[in-house]
Amino acid sequence: MQIYNTLTKSKQTFKPIEEGKVKMYVCGPTVYNLIHIGNARPMMVFDTVRRYMEYKGYEVNYVSNFTDVDDKIIKAANEEGVDPSVISERYIEECKKDMASLNVKPATTHPKATEEIDGMLEMIQSLIEKGYAYVAKDGTVYYSTRKFRDYGKLSHKNLDDLQGGMRSLLVSGEDQKEDPLDFVLWKPKKEGEPFWVSPWCEGRPGWHIECSVMSRKYLGEEIDIHAGGEDLIFPHHENEIAQSEAANGKPFARYWMHNAFLNIDNRKMSKSLGNFFTVRDILEKYDAQVLRFFMLSAHYRSQLNFSADLMEAAKNSLDRILTAADRARDFLAKAEEGELKEGELDLIKEAEVFRAKYEEAMDDDFNTADAIAAIFELVKFMNTNITDQTTKAFDAALLAELNELMDILGLTTERKAELLDEEIEKLIEERQNARKEKNFARADEIRAELLNKGIVLEDTREGVKWKRA
Ligand code: AMP
Ligand code: ZN
């Protein structure tokens, strides 16, 4: 299996640290809002990497964090007049619902930054003791970037070029730093902010230290794969390397994987530009697996432009696969029992070429676009070769083949069962009762469940109205 490693800028054969096991860390979202489909790209991409590794027989320990203390969370909390933990807990739950809709498996561990402060204090202390960090007058702790000789090795940046770009920071008031390249490990609290007691000041951690600490705690000092969107290469992952390698005295991650952006009109989809769709927005119009199919139809290192036309095309392509599966299931139901007929075994053998092509694509740095092309070849083969003359065993063998290749991508050939009108009405009634009892969590859950099945609720003055998306 070849993986493109950002560290070496080349594809390398994957060799795990421990035979048969993969230790993988994926930087997770900052939880102050519903996630948008750009944030969902790494979730689906690296979930697919995990599924393929599991298919290959690896035991994958998959860790993905939630950053639940951050300026944006505090700002959202102040706007609502609630504690920051109310905001972060709410959006962790919402994010988990979106992940479930998109068939992203829960991580082995989903650590939260606020529950790992002790580990951060310990790592910062050891960085100070080893001479890699220093405490400024107001108690801010900085990492001394120039002390780490390999700084820049991931982003392939040269310290002096970086320095040029950062000179303006010194002028802009961050003059407690000994060097403009230094970054924050711990910072003092401001009025009204959450804080923890530390030897340096009452305050909170910088963002980068969180991942170094959570990764070490749940996966160990040296891990196989560290992943995230390509905007994290610099400075986030570069700083993680500086922290972890200085603290642990050994290489941190062997393979660094980064997905390219999901764009809209050729610009990165992002909260700050306001050019985003949340996963929820999309689920109002499409089955969740159309979105997953759309994302995987491009290689993860290629930029992908989002548009209504491309989503329609994805929907139609996926439908061709589902229709072939429906057709196979119809013939299967009517076919005769018994041994494979003459020639059927040869055809099944012939169909093995599609799995071989699929694996070849996935082994080549998870080329899901080519893997999907192999699925289409199988679909064509099924449409030609499954007939009213073929046996149950034959139809079932090809259908199982298709199901497995889809499943590795987190897709299914089963169409979602449509909810009957009366089932919808019953759920709406249950939601109304939950609201009366102020059980808003249950009420939201029902709304999400309905949405997931394509039912959109609208609260109007005349009561709740619903429509099929
Ligand atoms: P954030 O909450 O902004 O830290 O983002 C969480 C994850 O989503 C990170 O791995 C980002 O790199 C990734 N991400 C954010 N926006 C996009 C985008 N438009 N396309 C692909 N990945 C993105
Ligand atoms: Zn991270």
C-alpha cells in the first residue's frame, strides 16, 4: 500500500510500527457551530482510509479530537449568554449526528481538549525544562521555535523565509516573544474566560499542544499516521512536530496525510468567507450517501469544487449502482436454487478482475475515484450477466461482491426505506410531547432522525408542517 507522505513529498510503501496495527490521529473540528461540508471532507476521507485498512486486516486505533476550548467558542457562548461548555457540548453532539448520517464510524477515542489539561501542563513543563519553551512576564508560555532544529520539515519552509513573513507580528504588539516565530503553549485568561490553574498563570492551552498531548496519551509517543486538511500543515502540524519530538525525543508520526480543500466557485469553503453549506443544509435535499459518494468521487489530494450540478451528477451515478443492485436482488428472489450452472463459475472468476482493479486503486494512495470506476465496471458486468436464466448462487455472489466494495467506501446498495405518512405523524406527535415536557434533546433528536430520512419539519403558527425533501 502506497501513501503520499507530506513529510517526504512522495508516495511511500506503508509499513506500520507494529505489525498488523495502525495508530492514526485525525485533527478534529473546533465545536462552536454546525460543521460544513468542507469540514466533513476529512471526516469521510480518513474514515475511508480506516475502513480500507481494516479490510486489509489491520487493527486500527483511530483517535480524533474535539477542540472544545477556543476564542470562537467563547465568543459564541458570550453571544448566547451561556457557559462555553454549553456551546461545545451541543456542537459535539450535533457533529456526532452528522458523522453518523455520513456513515463515518465513531473513533476508537474522541478526546476533548478540556479533559486533557493535566497532560498539557506536564508536556509544557517538560518543554520548559528541556529548554524548548520559556515563560514571559505575564505568564504566557512560548515555544522557542529556533531551538527545534527540524522546524519547517513538514511544510518544507525555511526559517528565514518564515521570519520575513512574521516580522509584522512583532510590530503588532506580540513583543513578549523572543522571536516572531515562537508560538503559544499556554496563555493567561482574560476576564470571563474559562481557565485552569497552572504554575505559570491561570489560563488555557494553545491549540497546537492539545493534539500533541492527546495523540501521545491515546496512541503513544510514535504513531503511524497523522492526518487533517491541508490548511493544518502550517502552522498546526509543524508546531505539533516541534512539541512532540522535543518532548518525547523521538519521531512523532511516520506518515502525514492531508486532504485538499472542498471549494465553492474555486475558493475554499469556510466559515469565515461565509461561502459554506452545512451538512444539515445538504441533507435537506439529498440522501447523506450522495454527499459521501460525491466526496469520494475525487481523489482526496485533489481540490473538489462543490456545485448543485455536480451533486446531481453524483446522485445519478450512485443511482445507477443502486438500480443494478435492485435488479440483481429482483432476479435473485426469483432464481432457482441449486449449484452454479456451467459457465457461472468462470464468470465469477472473470469478475474478480474488478476487485483487483479496485484494490490496485486503493493501494495507490487511496484513489477512490478509480475504485469507483472499478465498481462501475462490475455494475456493467452484473447488468449483462445476471439474467432470468442465472442461479441464485450466481446472482448472490455478484451482489455480495458489489456490496463489499461499496461498504469499504462507507456506502450501501440498500435504498433507504421511505417512512410512511403515519410513521412521520407519530414521530411529530412524540416530538411535540417531548417539547411540552421540555425534553429538547429528544425533540431535536426526532427532528434529526426525520431529516436523515428526508423529512423536513417546519414549525408554523398553525402547528408543525412537514414535507419530503
Ligand atoms: P476546523 O474546525 O476549521 O479546524 O476544521 C476541521 C477540519 O476540517 C480540518 O482538518 C480542516 O483542515 C478541515 N477543513 C476545513 N475547511 C475545509 C475545506 N473547505 N475543505 C476541506 N477540508 C476542510
Ligand atoms: Zn490537531
